[in-house]
Amino acid sequence: MGRAGAGGSGGRHQSSGGGHRVSRVSGGHRIGGSSGSHSRAGSGSKTSSAKRSNMGSAGSMSSGGYTRRSTVRMRSGISGSPPPPPPRYREPRTYHSYGNYNGCSEGFVIGCTVAVFLAVVVGFFILVFRNSDLSLNYSMKSAIVRERLDTENAYINDCIIDELDWFKDTSNTSVQLKKFWEETGVQPYIILKSYDAALKTESQKEQWATDYYDANFDTENIFLYVYFAEEDTDNDVGYMAYANGFQTSTIMDAEAVNIFWNYLDRYWTSDMETDEVFVYTFNNTAKAIMYEATTGKELKQLITAMVSFLIFLAIVFTVVYIVKLISKHKKEKDKERERILNTPINDIVMENLEDKYLK
């Protein structure tokens, strides 16, 4: 389980730094544990299942009723008024019901409103956390306010040396690691070093990382990470060391390095590919250690997202309200039309007379 993302667990030993030269900060880290299996990056199986739900429909029942219209008699003796019609027996009116339109439409509107509301809420949180990586961006926050390291050094695109052939695409991974440089101003550099029998102790490995920095880099904004493979490369997790440039130490201080190791521990034993392990480790470290410096920017983005959410919600409720009014008006027209069709012609004449002479 030596390789990153191979799975497994274990403790770690962290050195405060040994064998480093004056003024250059370095240190080491170990992810311990062995399962005895030839587990490699990406070997973990991932399965997914789809859940289905069956939705049934429920019918509505309604019953008709009898309505008796009270007879209104017009008083005689009023000038210009015709004599009142003779009383006659009226059969109760029968109205045919074709379902509870009102309840159906209101249920539909309420259901649509709830569905839209939930969709908007989900979309809102996706918008707010759209830059999150595995929802772990800010699980670790720094207590130190840091400002991006401002140097004139360009980003080094070829910043991975892989002697173990663990990376799938070093060029693409180097491009993704640029985000760490953009946030911090620190140049990431990764070396996966094959087993070297001459490097027996942790101090020797830390010294090797420091010496490599001095011999190969002429800039002081680099965070050099070196993985030293064990003889049984596939099963044993090797020792890790780092070396800071003089300028890098203002960003990658003891707290920042500890956050870096914590992220690396978390992802190393996951099912990620080696490329993903380092991309997530570096980029999430940058977001965690530079969190305080970017709070104002994130607050502005959050306010903008909330305003957009409220505007969209107002539009949704306005549309729903208009649709409900149109539906109500249509139901009233349909009900009046049905009433007219089911009313005897004589009753209609009587209603017209009553409306004409009693109003």
C-alpha cells in the first residue's frame, strides 16, 4: 500500500526538521502502516447504485348536492311594476361534479412551488460552494493572516519528477498545481524518488532534500516535496521530506506545513489517483492557509449569490401567483357555463326578471 491513494491506515511520525542548513527550513513526515497487499493508486473499486421510486396517483371523489332557490315575491301596487308571477313548484337543481378542480390545482401549484424552492436552494448552495473540493476546503482553517508572496518569478510548468511512474499525467497535474501558486505565490515542486539504499535515516533524507534545493534552484519561493520510496515500494509507505525557500517560509510556516501533512494523510489512504492526491492536497492547503486573507472576497461572492437567489425566488413566486389567478378565473368561467347549461330555461327567465325589477 505504498502508493498514494492505495488505501490503508496508520500513524505518522513528524520531525521538526533535521540536517538542514542555516536559514533554510526543512522537515519530514511519515505515513505509517502496511496491509501486506500490493495496493496501488486507483485500485479501490467504486460502485454506485441508482434508487428508483414508484409514484402512485390518487383520485379525488366528490358528490353532488341539492340547492333550493328561495322564491322572491315582488310587491304589487308599485307604479310600472308587473303583477307577480303565480307561485309554482320548482324541482331541485342537480349539479354535476367532475372532480375537485380547486383542490387539484392548488395541490399542483403547491407541489410545483415546493419543488422549485428546493431546486433553487440546492442551486444556491452549489453556487456558494462551487469552488469547494470534496467539501473539505475549509475543514482546516489557519489562525494566521498571510498575504500572497509577491515575486517576479514565473510559474514552473514542469514541476514534477516521477521516478516511480505513479503519476498518470505529470504535465496535466503540473497545470492543476498552478492554482496553489496563484493563491500563495509559492511554487510547488514534487519529487517521487526511487529507493536509495544509501539514504538510511530520516535525517539523511531531509538533508538530501535540502541539498537538492541548493543545487538545482536559484529562486527562493519554492516548496519542495520529496517522497523517498522504500525497498518494497508497493507495500511500504516511504518517508516524506520538504525544503522551503527563504521567501517561502513566510507562507509555508510550521502551521501551514502541518495543514499540508494533514491533507496529505487524508488523501493518501483514499481511492484517489496519485495525481488527484497531490492536486487536492496542495490546492486545499492553499485555501486553508490563505482563508483569512480572502474572507472579504468570499463575503462579496456570498452576498451576490444571496441577492441573485432572492431575485430568482421572487420571480418564481410571481409566476406561480399569476398562473394560479389564471387558473382560478378559468375555473369560475367553467363553473358558470356548467351552471347555465344545467339550469332550466324557465328558471333563467325568472332570475332575469328578479334581477331586473328587484335591483
